[in-house]
Amino acid sequence: MSTAYAPTGITRPTRTPRLRLTRRGRVVITLAAALPFAAGAVFSALNGGDAVATADQRAVDFSYVTVEAGESLWGIAEQVAPEVDPRDVVDDIIGLNGLDGAAVQPGQRIAVPVAYAAD
């Protein structure tokens, strides 16, 4: 009785199982791929209305004031409109010039609404 042995060092190739997707697996993969697009569409729809242009455009007439050393917007507001609450004037100047805050630099030209300008 003879036994057959495989020669040493020779291995049989192993088969890798084929990936088979079921219908449910295809649905899950499709939904996972579509989810970022759906989230982007919802995000765009919710935030898209912020930059709506309107036909209501009011012309604002203004003049320029040059900031002197040691001056602040509060001081300029008191100069150009002594009869008006300085907080309102400062807010208007900040809005007209698109400033981030009330800080100004010497030599800076800022626009002041003509309603307040004391030329």
C-alpha cells in the first residue's frame, strides 16, 4: 500500500470568494453614495435665501471726514451731530463704511451721512 504525498513546497492556489451583492446590499450602497448629495441639496435650500436682492434701494448721501490723531468714532459723532445720540451716529458710520468695529486709525477717511455732516 502506497500513499501519495504532495511534493513539499507546492501549495494549491486558494480561491477567493466572489463578492455577490444582494438587492438589499445594492440599495444600501446606492443610498450611502447619494447621501452627501442629498445633504448638500438640503443645506443649499435652507441657506439659499440669505442673499436675496431687493428692489428697495435707498440712496445715501455722505461726505468724508479724515480721522485726526487721538480721535474716535464717538468723538467724530459728537462733532458732526451734537444734537443726536452718539450711539446712533456711530452705528450709522460703521454701517456706511463697512467697519468691523469702532476702531479707526489717524489719517483714515470715513464717510459720514450728510444728514449728520456739519460742513
